[in-house]
Amino acid sequence: MPQTLDDLMRELQFDHSDLEANRYGELGENQRARLRQMRRRYLIAGVGVMVGISIVAALLFYLGITQDSPILNLIALAIIFFDALGMTLLGRHYALLSAELSDGDIQMVEGVIERVIRPQGRRAGQYLLRIDEAEFYVPKEVFKHFIHQARYRVYCSPRTRTLLAAELLEER
């Protein structure tokens, strides 16, 4: 399948104005919208998970008290602990995305792309693009539009390492 800039633009959701902004080290408008959407998804998922787990923990506390079962109370406490840990990770990612949006900076990495598929049980696996020391996990649809061992310039968010744009420089 021939790879074009249009293919990469469609899959990574950027346009020529975003690419031009990236060349100056800044986020483009479509990329800002994409990062805001990611941030919103983290917030919604975090609140949803927190509410769901809180209901389960409250139910276990109730059953532990009514049935005089310290085991159920301990299980509820463990659930609350792991929920807090998960919320901390989600909150951290939300804060990183917020900082990227407020800074508006972008990082450029240039080099030869290595396409790697990491097996994951019976499923297809994880799709990884590697340029020198930089690694980007991407969906399969994005992965298949990169040419193995070709030279690319990619633009990513500096904190979350989200791949935002790419351009083919040289095919091998």
C-alpha cells in the first residue's frame, strides 16, 4: 500500500496548518482539539470508575457490618485503596494533558522508523513505532501507514508522548 502524507493526516487527524505549526514547535488547532478530547475521556472514565467502585465498596462495607464479617470490610478497604491508586494515575495523566495544552509546545523526533509488533496473548498485540530511543504505541490503522526502515520526522506531545503528526522524509 503506497504511503502518502494524506494517509498519515487522516489517521493521525492533523492537517497542513497543524504540520506547519509543528515545524515551529507549536501545537496545531486540530491537535489541541484531539488532546482536549483525550483529556475529557480520562475525566469521564475516571469519574465513572470511581463511582462504580465506590458503590461496590459501600455494598461490601454494608454486608460486612450486617453479617459481622471483618473479611468483607478488609476487601472493601483493599478495593478503596486500589481505586485511589487508579484515580491517582488517571489524575496524573489528566494533569499532563492539561499542561501540554497550556504550554502548546511540541517535540520533534527525526530518524529511521522501526515497526514492532509486540505479541499480547492470543490477541494481535501492541503496535509500536520506534525512532532511535523514542517509542510510540499506536493503533493498528496508524501503524500500517508507516514504512519500516524509512526516514520520518514525527511530532509528539512532550509529556504524554502522544504521536500527533508525521511526515515521510526518505524511503529506503
